[in-house]
Amino acid sequence: MTNTNATTLRKNLFSMLSDAIKYNETINVNTKEGNAVILSEEEYNGMMATLELSSNKVLREKILAGKDESLDECVSIDEVKW
């Protein structure tokens, strides 16, 4: 995570935005009124997807149960009936 202030952000805006997009670098901007965070759209969308999956109680329980299964216990694609 990169920590900066608004003045430095203004001076280096393009390169900081580029780092956020290319390298998923999170930028924490400190101001007198509080802090703000800049992150890539890809990182933001991933967080929103995780939040959505986690908010569904049934799906969350299935994911948590499935993470402890071995690969041998998982259904192979050939076994799925469409």
C-alpha cells in the first residue's frame, strides 16, 4: 500500500493511477479531513463480488464447506449433467 498526501498525489497522479491499475497497488491518501483509498477497478470489482458471495448465507456455507474438500472429492466436469 502506498501512503501519500493530496499534494503528492496531485504531483504524481498519472503514475500513481498507473500503479493502481497495472499492479493493483492500493493508494491511501491522507488529508486533514480524513483518508481516502484509491484502487483499481479490477480490485474494486473483486471486493464487490466477494462481498456479494459472502452475503448469501447458503452460498457462503457451501463455499466454507467446500474449501476443506480434497480435489478427489470434487465433482469432475464429466460428471455434471447439463
